[in-house]
Amino acid sequence: MQLHQLKYFVAVAEVRHFTQAADIVGITQPSLSKQIHALEDTLGAPLFERVRGNITLTAAGEVLLPLATRILADVETATREVQELVGLRRGRVRLGATPSLATSLAPPVLRRFRDAHPTVDLRMEEGGSQDLVRDLLRGDLDLALIIMPSQGTDAGLRADPILTENLVVASVDPVPTATPGAELRITDLRDQPMVMFREGYDLRDATLQACRGAGFEPTLSVDGGEMDAVLSFVEAGLGIAVVPGMVVARRAGIRVTRLAPPGVRRTIAVARRRDAVPTHAGRELRRILLDYVHTATATAQLPPGVEPLP
């Protein structure tokens, strides 16, 4: 039994005329009649009765008609859904990003993706890099914007570095050890009250590593905040914080001071699970992300201190 035979059978059943049915399906009447006979031979029963030029369904034809109609409808639905998925008219993509990247890099990228593919289900998860890596490995995310740890990423991930960023010191008032417009050395942060991110944030690890590398433990005024909370604590005058320059560009109440070379740098990467085949929507989101980075670089729209990687 072939799908085209069912299609021809349904056409004849609907119009009750072989010549008209042949015109509808786009073949000659003899070819249609031959295929109907082949279908009847396969089923072992006649499907139509031909009496004085009238075409009626036999009992076997009455049984087959609703089944054939449903089969053809299911095939059409399956074909359309696969084509829509491949053509990105449907589908789903799950993106994770660290809080700083979720509020700086992700919005323009997601806007471009949404404009291009308005019907794709777009899901966003915000978290620290360690949490995002865990979710990638569990299959809960398709892609994630993470910060590359100094020891490298999990072997189960493919992480492609795309940007580097200099961290800056955020404060309300000038840090006493810095002159106006000057850069701060890490050692200048000694004894300064500092607002610290919670465990699991790569920014916490980077700040602690830099301070300890300079020979001191930071003095914490508040310990354990998320990104928005840390910035709000800084705005409230509770202390300084080492943060990405991207997240303070729009905070008018926060003063930004650069760190003197070598400073504290971090590498931003787009990551996915190595053993998972990327979805079409996931590949398209990654392409749009890389296109955005390229365009922002060419038009000097990357924030100060952010540089592309080849």
C-alpha cells in the first residue's frame, strides 16, 4: 500500500468520479484506475462499485475512507511540522547567561533573534557560570554565555571564547587611594570595605584570586549578593565592588575606576554540551550572537574594556 494510492482513493471517494478525481490529483484517468486496482489487489477487496456510471463505496471502501483520510492528514501534519522546524517557524532554544551578560550582551542578541524568528519558543535562564555549566551538562540548556575559568571548562562542554573584558572598581565616592581619573592597583583595595558576590559567582572567585595574589584578604562589608543587589549596595555607600564594566555603564549613581595593568580580566565564551547535536534554533542563535559581536566590534559599539577574540 502506497501513500499516493490512498490519496487517489480518497479523491475518487470524495467526487465519486474517476475522470474528475484524476484531474484533481494531476494524473491521467487510466493511471488513476490502475493505481486503484493495485490498491484493491493489495487489500484483497474491491473499494468501489460501478453501476450504470455511478460510483459508490463498497463496505471495504467505507471502512478504508476514514482511515485513509486520517493517514493522509497525519502525513501532511508531520511534513509541515518538520518543515516548519527546519525553517525556524517553530522550535525552541534555551539560553543561559551570567547576570552581567544577561543584562548587557544577551538583550540585543535576543532582540535580533526574536525579530528574525518570532514564533520560536525562546527561554532564558540567569545564573552563575558554575550553575550554567551544570545545567548544560544535564541537558537543561542548549547554549550558555559563561565566563571561562582559569583551569578550563568541563571536558563535557565545547566552549568557544568570543570576548575578553576588563573588570573595574565600582564605588559611589572616589577611592581614597586613587587620584581623580587615575587607575587603581589591586593593592589599593586593601582595607577598603568591599561588597562581595555570593558563592558560585565567577566574579567572586576572580576578585578573591586577585586580592590574594596581591597578598591580602579583602575586607567584606556585605557578603553574598546577586548582581543587582551588589550594585545597589554600592549605590547605598556600603562599599566598593569589582564588577564588569558592561553592567555599570547604565548606572548613573556609580563611579567607575579602571584597574591598572595587568588588572583583572575575564574571558566570555559561548558553550554547549559536546555530545549533544545542536538544534537548528540553537545554531541560529549562536550565529546571530557571533554576528552581533562582529558588528558591534566593527561599529565600535562594544563597551569600554571589552575586546573581541579571533
